[in-house]
Amino acid sequence: MFGKLGSVNRCFALQICSDTNFIPLLQKLGLIKEHLKCPKCSSDMKLKPEKQISDNRVWICRNSENKKLAAAKGLCLVDLVKDLWFRNSKMTLQEVFLLTYELVKHQHI
């Protein structure tokens, strides 16, 4: 079902994308940062759910977790894909992962 040992097929790639641990997996693989410092105050930032963002995650400064207080100060948010090659795309992480899989899979190296 998932292909030969040591290879990944489309079904397996789709399964990975639908897993709740998709973002932690990308972090563990080094594809997404695990830690980020706030560009305004150099505090550690935390990855939090955010429904208005395509990937439903955003880095938020720990000093500004209280949104009412932070709104007055200027909430410091950093997009999850800020420094990645597809940052200007409207694609989700899952879509980028699947596109990358397809591009790599069909390359004859």
C-alpha cells in the first residue's frame, strides 16, 4: 500500500500531510524552524494556532500572548513560512509538501 521498503508513494505522502503531527515532523526534519526569536524584543517566540493564516500556525512573541494587551502595543507575529522558498505563495504547507514530493519523485537522479 505504501510502496517498497525505503520508498514513499503518493498515498503515504498524503497520509503524512493529514497527520496532526505534520508540522512537528517538518520541524524535526529541519524543514521548519523549531525556535525563533522575536525581531522586536529578542524574546523566544511560540508557534500558536491562528485560523486566519493559511497554515493555521503563526509564531507569536511570548511577550505578546495576551492579544488585547498586544494589540495596543503592536502584536508581534511571524508567519510560519517566513524564510522558506514558497513564502510568497498562497499554497499551504501540505500543498507545498505534496508538490515537492511530486517534483522529486519524477526526477531521475
